[in-house]
Amino acid sequence: MTAPARAADPPRDNLRGGGWLIADMALNIWALSLVKALGLEYGAAQMVFLRAAVGLVTIAPFVWRDRALFRGLEDLPLHLLRVALSAVTLMASFHAIARVPLALFTAIGFTRPLVTMVMAAVLLGEAIGVRRWAAAGLALAGVLLAVDLGPAGLSWGLGALGVVVLAGSGAVIVTRRLRAAPVIVMMTFYTAGLSLLSAPFALLSWQPVATGHLAPLLAIGLFAQAAQGCFLRAHFHGEAGFLSVLSYLSLVLSVSMGYLAFGEVPTPGFWAGAALVVAASAAVTLERRPRSRFRIRR
């Protein structure tokens, strides 16, 4: 039986979803750059805990204002599953980004949208047309051309990235399933859950925070929390296949940041590959939006 609330479920709007996703990508690049700069001095769990604690304080007034939305909460197991997958993803990400080049981090991460797109087609029944599959393949070819995966000696970083891809794709699929949940509820579960799950590991490996590092560590939480809100709005409005391909634009942002902040010089192959990525993303953005087959069964 379909719940009455689902009847008002708004239609997909890929342009609006894409706008929110671009904001999410920009904020995440800033946060990841700070993590990369400080990640060898502080453990991943400590940085995740600080990021989550800052985010929890930031949204606390909104949680109190909208506290009525938490009454009679549905899909509690899915919320908890999303939090667990997100915690694994974030701790693995923070571990990896400090140990691999930003370009490599992004390149491996680009397998995640493809995995998510496949999961969305199989598990959610979303329509992924031939043109979008082709655009995804073109963008992936661009990624392989743009970024040299480097030496094979980065096993710990690459292993962590593998965890990011699998757990992160699962978290996105659960987020799609929770599309009707209020954004403040999603953000509260995510932030409070990260705080609780990372706290024990953070305490075991805690390092005193240097005075000069306090502001950047707090900024990680602020940027990441704002990005989380943008991410949820993106997946509320846009289709998984569309957002997966559009996310390839973060290659340009991340490699540019790697060059400006960390001296990672792009190769000629990067520029050729980036052109393919942008072309594929633009083709999907300008494509006429098909009717969504997305349905949630109760």
C-alpha cells in the first residue's frame, strides 16, 4: 500500500539538482584540501570527530526549531544504515586523502558514481538511458587519460579508496531510498551518528591540537556540513544517473586545487581528459530530461 505522503513526492528536477551538486563539490574540495594539509598530523578518526562535532553545533538551532519533524520518524533502520556507511566512507576518505595525491584521490573516486549509477538502476529501478551510459563511459575514459595513477607503492591509500568507493556507493543508494525524509532529519542523523561512531577511535589516537591548526580544523566541519546539505538537496531533486555523470566536473576542481595548493602539476594528458569529462557532463546537462521511473514502495 502506498502511503498518502508519497503522492506529493515532487518530480525530478535535474537542473536544480545539478546546481546543488556543484555547490557540494566546491565545498568538499575546500574541506578535503584542509584534510590533506593536516591529515598526516592527526588521525582520520580524530578529524572525522572534530568535523562532526562542529557540524552538530552548527545545525543545533535548526534541529531545535524543527524538532517536531523527528516525531513518528519512519525508516529508522535505513537512517542507521546510512550513518554507518557514511562513517566508514568518511574515515576511509580522510585516511586516504592525506596519503595520495589529490588527483589520484579524485580519479579513483570516479568509479564511485558509476557504481552508484548501476546500483540505482538495479535496486531503485531508475532509468539510465543509453546516452547516459555512453556519457559515463566517455567521462571515465577522460579520467583515465587525465590522471596518471602513479606508482603501485600507495597500497594503504589505494586500499582505503576501495573502501570509500564501496561504502560510499552504498550510502548514496540508501540516501536515495530516504528521499522523502526532511533534510534536517537526514543531516542530524548523519552528524550525530558520525560523532558517536568516531568518538571511541578518536579518543584512542587523540593528538593535541596545535593553536595554528584549530581554525582550519573547525573550517573542515563548517565546509563539510554545508556540503552535506547541498548533497542532500541534490539527490532530492536530481536523478542518480544524471548526478553521477555531472559529478565528473569535480575532476577539474580537484586537480586545479592540487596544482594551486600542493604543487601537483597537471600533465598534457590531464587537459585532454578533462575536456572529455566536461564534454560528457555538458551533454548530459543539456539533454532533455526524461520522465523518471523512480517509485518508492511501502
